[in-house]
Amino acid sequence: MISIEKTLTIVKIVFSVFIVFHVAIIISIIFLDIIPVDYVWGGQLKTKGELFIFELISILVQTICLLYVLLYKKYFSEKTTGKIIAWILFIIFSFNTVGNILAKTLFEKIVFTPVTLCLSLLMLRIALTKKTEK
């Protein structure tokens, strides 16, 4: 089984990359008009306004997830709250994986399904961590 340290490191990297990715989406679609709006978010969004709101929410969620992982060892590893947060994130990323499988765009199916599946499994690893594992 992967160690909790490796798990936390991988998750930190993934969340950091996601934040940069979503900022790049905002810049490339909204400000530079490079990629069509219907190419992201499973092809469900129709306007730049919708996209901007979804991207801001995504950046906020990714930042909260990153902060949770960064602070895990110091504040959450010994507390029930930390376990609950990890279980909630596991469920969210599991549903996200299903959403990516059902996405209209092949890009999201091929690229993001494995990423969110891995994230859900990594969050499961954190949720199942025993107090003695620190």
C-alpha cells in the first residue's frame, strides 16, 4: 500500500496542477478566446459567464482541497474532522469520475476520468489512514 506521505505529496501536486490548469482555462477561454466554451466542463456550458463562474468555484474548491492536504499532518491526522473531510472528498471525486465518464467531450473522458479516479482512491487512502500511521 502507498504510504500516507507519498499519498499526501501526490495529492498536493495534483491539486496544485489543477489550480494552474483552471487559471489557464480562464485566461485562454475568457480573455484570449482560444478554446471554445463547449470543449470543457463536459460540454455542458454555453456562455463565457457560466464558464467563469464554474472555473472560479473549481479554483476555490481545489484551493480548499490543497489547504486540507497541506495542513493534514498538523491539524487533521488525529481528528475525526480530518477523516470526515477525507471521506467527503472521496465521495466528491468518485461522483466527479462518473461525471467525466458521462462527459460529452472525449478529452474529458480520456484525460480526466483517470485523474479523478486516482484522486478519489488517494482520498480514500487518506480516509482509511490509522492514527498510528502518521
